[in-house]
Amino acid sequence: MSITPQDASNRTREICAIAPVVPVLVVENTADARPLAEALISGGLPVLEVTLRTPAALGAIAEMAKVKGGVVGAGTLITPRDVENAVRAGAQFGVSPGATDELIAACEANGLPLLAGAATASEAMQMLARGYDMLKFFPAEAAGGAKTLKALGAPLPQISFCPTGGVSRANARSYLDLANVLCVGGSWVAPKDMVAARDWAGIEALARDARMMEG
């Protein structure tokens, strides 16, 4: 089922408003997917982005999609094939570092709400012209951080962002305090070493701490 740009953007906005932090996950082992999702969801972070950077990613999305209460998306979408694979695995939304005509068309044709990346006013305006007013600000820190995002908000108040890229526990608040930010994306709530150690209780605690950033 296809989706219109406005419906896609509205759905992405709804998803981004669920929790203040979207865990950005690099899953190396499919067996870790379900307990990782359960820990994060139990900690109050139900929106999960699984990046398509490992052979286990699509399997991880499929496993996480089975966990009650979760909203699982596929990150690092680059090609139409990525979109098709993500939808087949059960992804409920997509995230990309940028946007191309081909990628946007594939997401719309496959009914996948897209959180497309933008780092400049021109990129944001191009997406707005296509009907997308909920975007990913990427790479957030390298692109100027919260100061740049605040500056973009003055001429483009109708666009909301999810900053990702260099966002950490230490600087997340500076983004979340901005009027044009609904949530942030970050990997600090599921550190690689804790996932490898299968420290699900520790990850749940990090998620609970991140959830407290709301408001």
C-alpha cells in the first residue's frame, strides 16, 4: 500500500513524539535482538532504529517487530532495495542519512514513513516542498549542533527534527530544549560492550534514564 508524503510525514511525526530518545542500534547477533528490544521498551523507549550496517540487521528487525509495544524502524536506508528489504522484515518506518528521489519514491510506493536526513536549510526546504516536515538533522554535531538547529528554526518553524550523529547523554538536553526538536537519536542507551555482555538490566536502566529527559 502506497503512502502520500503528508501522511508519511504525519506518521513519522507521531512516531518521533512517542519518546524523547530513539535508540540507534547496530545489531551484530540476531539472537540479541529480542532481549535488547525488550530491555529498551521496558525502560520506556519503544521506538527503535536498527541500522542496516550488519548482516544481522534485517533479522534483528524481524525479531524486534515481534516484541509487544515496540515501533521498529530500519536505519541507513540508501537504495530502493533497502526499503523493500526493510518492509519485508517488518520495519514500521525508515531512516536515511539524506534523501534521493529514488529513495523517497520507494518509501512512498512501499508505504514506509521516512525520516530523511537534512543538514542544511536548502536540504530541509527541498524536503518541505515535497511534503515532509519531520526530518532527521544529520550529522548533528558535525553540522553545527544545537546552535545550528536553533538557527534553522527561525526561518523554518514548520519543520521539526530528530537530531542524530554525535548526540550523547551529555548533550541531548541541549537539543531537546529546542522548539523544533521532537526527539533525538542516540546509541548511548545500548552501548556495544553492554550488548556484547548481554547486560539487559543495565541497558534498561540507561533507557529509563533517557526517558526521564522527556519534557
